[in-house]
Amino acid sequence: MQSAPFILPDDDHNRTLVDNVHPGNWTNPAPAERYNLVVIGAGTAGLVTAAGAAGLGAKVALIERHLLGGDCLNYGCVPSKGIIRAAQAIHDVRTAHEFGVEGGERLSIDFTAAMKRMRRIRSEISPHDSARRFRDELGIDVFFGAGSFTGSDSVEVGGKLLRFKRAAICTGARAAAPPITGILEAGYLTNETVFSLTELPQRLAVIGGGPIGCEMAQTFARLGSKVTVLEYSDHLLSREDADAAEIVQNALMDDGVELCLRASILAVARRDNDKIITVEQDGKGMELAFDEILVGIGRAPNMEGLNLEAAGVAYDPKVGVTVNERLQSTNPRIFAAGDICFPYKFTHSADALARILIANALFMGRQKTSALTIPWCTYTEPEIAHVGMYEREAREKGIEVTTLTVPLSEVDRALLDGESEGFARVHLRKGTDRILGATIVARHAGEMINELSLAMTAGLGLSAIGKTIHPYPTQAEAIKKLADAYNRTRLTPFVKKILSVWLKWQRKTQ
């Protein structure tokens, strides 16, 4: 019997969560003689792999040392979007005067209630990832404990030996401790601990201006914290197009987030109740005092205790398990999927990789990760969503592109919604309507990017979107306007002259 982990705060919602994803009274089953597939790790990649394989008739074992659901359910997508939504509600009330609604200035914020709502919804979602569902509904042998390879075709967990035809390593990644002097002693938050807060930090430092840092900085600022983002580069979201990042950066500052850019963190120390960060910015040193520090940079693969050497599986301690494009490791029996082996560390990419793994591991498939079209989204307000290449990446590969951009200020619904800061942008292979990449900056960019992702995946050009009727008024009309812009590029002076001659001739005929 495995003792259940303890999640703070210890309330009914978290107890329900744990009872689903790591029951305290769980007894590991007797192993089958041999499994078609043993899956180690029960985050998104592991759960989808196990459920998909079992649904196709495979005998499957699923091993998890902590919580089923992994980061997505417990520490990532679900809890973060829960409090982001609370922060959006607060922002909407504060800005409601723009629409003739008064009273937002008398707003009060109950941080404890917002966090409790998040925990309640997380617990309500957790039955889908529960150990009982995977055992009773899907017929999977669920083992709690640390799985460790004992050979090329066997794994040990909790003193029991599991033999397999194929295995899948889906152990994911975790927040890495930053190499900053004194930060361990001072204490800090990560995505694995920030959602356990029950009291709002009055002064919050966010280290890192990437997606996690920006999302949490804006959220906590809207919830009432005085937030400072410390970022090494000269702007936030350095991976994104500069003008897209600038829109989000300005939005964060409008929400009261202070930015400390071009900042090198020299040390962290605890002084009474304060956490002091020593920073060097533009050659000048300074000390900043905070109540809490949230680290939003750095991920480390979860490989401890797997004994990969015994299985003949190559790995890089900083990157993860080494796999080929078919997700096969250096042991042909063993595959991997998700954050443990893939640079795009998203829930939806882990899901996609799991489907590739099933086909290749169990059915001799030849599916490749290079064939995937993977969109992503940063859930600030406005959101930034992207798919495919950036213009700079295309040019680095020697691909000539045509870039088209439609500002949201030209989209009626965005104006009516008061959400005209943003744009839709597409990169086409020059001389064609083939979509190489796209970026959308809008409140619901994550929803809007799907149309472009579908077109890219299906090999449809931008012209196909132009032929698709879009409801009016919607903000997604910006994407149709991109297609209209492309069609205008086809109307060259020569073509226009030919059409003019044709129409002139028609006027003279009966």
C-alpha cells in the first residue's frame, strides 16, 4: 500500500484530488506475465499512451510515483487558467466604465476565494485522470511507486517485476532550481508550489519574462500584488515577434507590473521577513525587497531512479531521453514521449506524441514527430498564439516569404469588444498561398489560431480560408482579412489591365 502524498492547503478539494490521482488505500495489482506496453509516468503523455493502447486491446501497465495527471492537472494548465480567469474577471470589472458600467472603483478582491475556486474545479476535473477510472473503466494495471528498469525488457516497481514487449518513458520534467546564490536558503515558488498559496503576496518578484513569468505576473498584479518581473533580455517574451511581445509588455505595465529588464541577479538573501534580491542593471547594482519570489524559468527532465543504463537507453541529464523521430530510444523496445524527450513542452504536444508512440511501438508505424504542426499560446491578456515558422526562422533557412498583417483595429468585432490592441499575421512562401507560420495577438488568440493550424496540417493554402464564409461580426474575421489581403497581392497591374480591357469590351457589346 502506498501512502498518499500531501498537498497544501489540506482542504476538502485537495483531499478529493489526491483521493482520485493517488488514493491512500491503493494496493498495486499482481503483475501480468507480460505486458504489451509498460508506461512509466502518468502525466498527459503517459495517460494518453496508456488509455489509447488499452483501448486498442493492449495489456497495459501504468506506473506513477506521485500524482496521476502530472503537471497539467496538478501544477500547470488547470490551476493556472483557473486563477487567470479570476484575474480576468477582476480586470473586466475594473474597466467596465468604458462600457457605461460604474462601480468598479469600489472593487474588493478575495484572493482566498479565488484560489479555493481553482482548487474546487481542479478536484472536479480530476476523476478523468483517476486511478480508479484507468483500472476499472480502461482495464489498465495501475502501479504507484518509482519505476526502475532492471534490464532491457523489465521494470521493477514496489518490489514487483513487470516484463514488457514495449515500454514508454513519459516521466516529464519539473521546475529546475535556478543557479542563483542564496535562493535555496531564502526560499522561492515555482509552478509546483505557487498554486498552494492561500494568502496574496503583497510584493512578488517574478524571475523570467517568458510565458509562465508573464502569465503569472499579470495575474498576480490584477489580484492585488505589487509585481516586479526580472528579465535578462531587453524585453519580455523574447521568442515572439518584437511587436507582438511589445503589446503584451505594455499590457502588463498597464496592469501595474514593474519591469526590471537587462537584469542580472547576483544573489538572494533573507533579511527578517524580506527576501532581498541583489540585481545588476545597466552596470548598476541595487537591492530589491519582496515577500515571495516566483521562478518562471528552467525545466529539468525527470530521470532520477529510472536506471536507464540497465535498459540501454541513452540520455542527456539536461535534455532528457534520446529518441529518434519515431520516438524510439537507443533500446528499440523502449520509446518516450512528452517533456522527457521533446523540446516543445506543452500538454497538447505531449498528447500528439503519445498517439505517435502508440502507432510506432505497437503497430510498427513509421510516424514522425517532424510531421507535426504544433501551435502554442501564452495566456496573458491579450494572448499570443503562434504556429509554424517565424519570419526570421524562414529567412535563416533561405526561404523567401511574404508576410501579411491585419491589425485588430481593422476588425469591427474587436473594436466593439474594446479589444483592438493586437493583430493577425501570416507568413506565406513567396509567390504562393502556402502558410509557413502565423502569429495572432488577441484576447482569444488561442482559439483563433486553430483555423490556421488546421490549414497548415491539411496542406490548405490561405486561399481556402478566403473561400470560407466567416460569421460577422467575429474577431476571427481577421484571419479572413488575411486571405483577402493575399488575394489583393494577386491583382498585379498587368492582371488589372487585362480585366479592365475585358470589362470595357463588355460594356460595348449588347
